[in-house]
Amino acid sequence: MLKMVKIRKIALCCGMVVCLSSAAAVAQQLAGATVVVKGSLDQVVTVDDVRSELQRMTEQSRTSVLAKPDALQQVASNLLIRRVLAVEAKRDGLAQQPLTAAALQVAADKALSDARMAALDDQNAPSEAALDAYARGAYQASKERFEKPAQTRARHILIDNKGPESLQKAKDLLAQLRGGASFDDLAKAHSKDPGSAARGGDLGFFGAGQMVRPFEDAVNTLKKPGDLSEPVESQFGLHIIRLEERREKSRQAYEEVRQVLMAEARSALVNEARMQKLQMISKDFTFDAAALESLRKPAAK
């Protein structure tokens, strides 16, 4: 009996050593870590815990949380609630349940494999020269993508169409313009288009199909900057139009789109390296057809 008591004491001491070693390991891990929140049972959530959780979010969600102190506190609180429940689950032996143990392994695999892939991405980061070469190749291969359509810039004076008097007013304004009056001044004084009147009737640049058909047809008859149209009727009223400038169809220069293409090149080259790694890992996989088929059947209760 005495021998058994001694054995039990030794076992208990060994157990205490294991527990103390485990506690010491946790304490060592937390040494220097900034604690965000602490619970009544000494479980804590650190800055790194919260950062890890934020990293899992979409950029939009992360930005939203970081902008609101209450939301950030809630994230930390949720993490600690989970941690407390996890401790209780381990205490109750739930970690040994087959599906729970498998879930823990899958979660650990995901965290570690994500870290491994991130490290590989850093190792395989292409040089600036490689990125530029890839980007230039993409630029040459996709000529239509960077084409700029022909555009026209024009001004107009819009008059409410209320019958013959409105048409006469339009003709009077047109006569003043042809006599040398300032289009800018007359547009500010008479145009009913609130979007352009304050800018002297300037509509900026527009492409084919962006204006109503009568307006577009009238603009297309004007040959050179400064040409004026006759009063043109549309569903908005009567327009007097002046051609300002035409831009012919062109292509954006490589330097204009280089940054976009370089970002696309970086993503493409890193993904290519990732795919090579995944293919190398999976090329010798063998599957058990019967095991896969068993997954399709209802689980036994």
C-alpha cells in the first residue's frame, strides 16, 4: 500500500512538472507581448492575436474595424471568449473527439501552410527587370485594352424650347456669337443647363454615343474649332453648339499604364510560382475511391 502511495505521489509530481513546464512555456511566449485584454481565469489576448484576426478579414472589414475603437475592442473580446471556451473544451476532453481533433489539425495546417506560402512568395518575388519585361509583353499583347477612343470637346447654350419665341432667341444669340460676342459670357447668362452654364457652356470631352442623337449629329458636322451650329432641337430644348477640340483615336503610352501592368505582372508571376509548387506537391497524390464515395453517404448515428 505504501508502495502504491509512493508511486501515486511520483506520478502526481511528474504531472505537476509537466503542467509547470507548460505554464512556463506559455509565460515565455507571452514575455514581452502586449496584452490587450485579460480574463478572470488568467487567459489573455495579445496584440499579435488581434493582428492575426485582423489579417483574416477583408481589407474593407479591417479598415472599418480599425476606424472604430469599439469595434476593435469587440474583436479582442470575441477572441478572449473563444479562448476561455477553448480552455473549457480541453478540460472536458473535447479536444480528443475525432472530428474536433481533425478540425484542430486542419486549422493548424491552414495557418502553417499560409505562412509557408507567404514565405515562398517572398522568396519568389520577381525582380524589377522581370516585372517590367512581363508588363511590356502584356502591353504589346493587348493593344485594344489601352486604346483611347476618339473624343470631342464642345460648348453649348441650352434654351428652353417654348415655341417660336425660343427659336428666335436662339437665333439672336447665334447672331451675337457670330458677331464676336463671348460664348462664355452668353452661356453663363442664358444657358439652362445647370451642369455646364457656370463653366461657360463647356461640356468637356465626350465620346461617340454619350450625347443625344440630334446633338451628336450636329457636332459631327462641325469641322474645325470655333465652328458654330445652327439651333439644334433635342428633348432638352434648343442647343447652340461650338466645337472646341477633337482628339483622334489613340493608344495610351506604356508609361501611362506601367504601374497597373507591373502590379498585374507581380501577381501573375507570384501565382505562377505558387502553382508550380502546388503541382510539385500534388503530382504523386493517390486517392481512395471507396473512401471518397463513403463521404457521400449519410454519417452513421
